[in-house]
Amino acid sequence: MLSRIAESMFWIGRYVERADDTARILDVQTQLMLEDPTDVTATCRTLLSIMGVPYEGGASLTRTRILEVLAYDPVQPASITSALGAARESARRARETLSEPLWEAVNTTWRALSSGRFRALHPPAALGWVRDRTALISGTAEATMTRDEGYQFLVLGRSIERADMTARLVATTALAGSTAASAWTSTLRACGAYEAFLRTYRGLETDRAATEFLLLDRLFPRSIVHSITRAELCLERLEASSQRTGFQNDAQRLLGRTRADLEYRALADVVAQLPAEMERLQHTCAAATESVTRRYFAGAEATEWQGDGF
């Protein structure tokens, strides 16, 4: 596959996932601001920390300001508008590889942004619209793409982004120093994991159980272990014709070592140093992205998050 096409497919997966996760986080956190407006500034700073957006300390942090920065600003790399715009540009570069329904799903989403319809919606409706559109894009890809190299790069990008974002959420909750069930409930809801978590743990809500579920659950698609395992599988399929011994792919080695370390260490050891462990995982995701770029995207430079999430 042409490196240009492979790179575009990889970043479509990452950007669409980034927009989806950002919408989920904003939806939960802005609702909390309305329900409990006593410490809006702290909540806003937490949101900026999750997304790796530096806070200068001068501007007043309000719900409206956070939505402007993380939802509507077209030049802020962490915003929904920026992510979906970048996904559309990547789709345009790989137009000949995408199915017609997938191109239409991406392009019509972008047109709603460029026309101002997205900004005109009430914030909860706008964030719900983003979740619906990203689900449509992902579902259309699953339904219409052959499981060739293009599809593997798409899912690889999505899986690395998902692991990175879950790590950011878990780290930020842990850094807040709160063991209250409500803090972890918000994190579970932001990951779309709350109902699945309750069914798995039969309604028992503790910070330890929530951490275990988001890090190690092999069946929940947004857990870190599940996401890394899916990324490994994509790399294995991309290397299937040339890999007979060991792992020649640095990204595969990095992700596999991180997954094994999480799964085989005692949970208590991981929880004891949770922020540091999640920061290490974010660095792994960045290093894996750089490795994928060097190996498959000739002449390209890795695009990555701004900031480290703390």
C-alpha cells in the first residue's frame, strides 16, 4: 500500500476516535458543572489537563470558554472541530481507497462543521451529534471496508488513540486525589463504560474496581488492555507475510511489552503508582506512533498530542 494512503487511514482512525472521546468527556463534565457549579474552575483545568492544553492562568475558565476551546475552535489541535476537519482532510487524501458510504459519512460531518450548524446547536445536542456521527463513521467503515491493509491501519490508529485517551482519563482522576465513587463514576461515564461496569461488578462501585475495569478488562472495547491488544493484532496482520521469528516491528514490541506488564503485575502495584503508570503508557502510545510512522509512512512526520496530559 502507498505510504500516503496508509498514513491517511491511520489518522482517520485516530482523529475520529479523538473527536468521539472529546465529546464524551465534555458531555459528562459540562453536565457536572451545571449540577454542581461550586468549583467550575477546577473542573475546567481538569479538562484542559486531560486534553494536554496548557492553561496560562490569565483567562477566566468557564463552561462557555471550555466549550469554545475543546469543541468549536478550528485551530486548537485538541478540539472536536479540528479533529473532524483533520479526519476529513485525511479522507480526501485517501479518497480512492474509501468506500462511497464512508466518504459520505466523513464529508457530510465536516460540512456541518464548516457551515456552522454544529456551533448553532445547544451544547448537549451538539456533543450528542458528534457521538452519533463518529459512531456512523466507525460503523460504516466496519460494514463497507474489506479487511485489507487500509482497514488494519484505520483500526490501528483508532486503538492507539483509544488507549491514550483512557490513560489520560484514569491518570487525571487519580491525580485529583479523590477516591469518591462519584469521581470514578464520571470517568466511567466519559468512557461509555458505566453500564458495562455495573453489570460486570454487580453494582459494586469502588475506585479499585473502576481502575481494574478500565485498565484490564479484556471484553470491554474501551479498556486499555483491549485497545492495545487490538492494535497488536493489526500490526501482526500487517507484518504477517514477513514475520517468522520475534518482532521486527518496534511498535509491536512496545505495545506488547506494555500490555504484558499491565496484565501480569499485581493490580495493587499498578494502582499504587497509577499516574506514573498512565504517563508511561501515554509515552508508549507516542513512541508506537513514531515507530509506525518510520516503518510505514515514508517521508512523513508523526503527528501527536500536544502536551502530556498533566
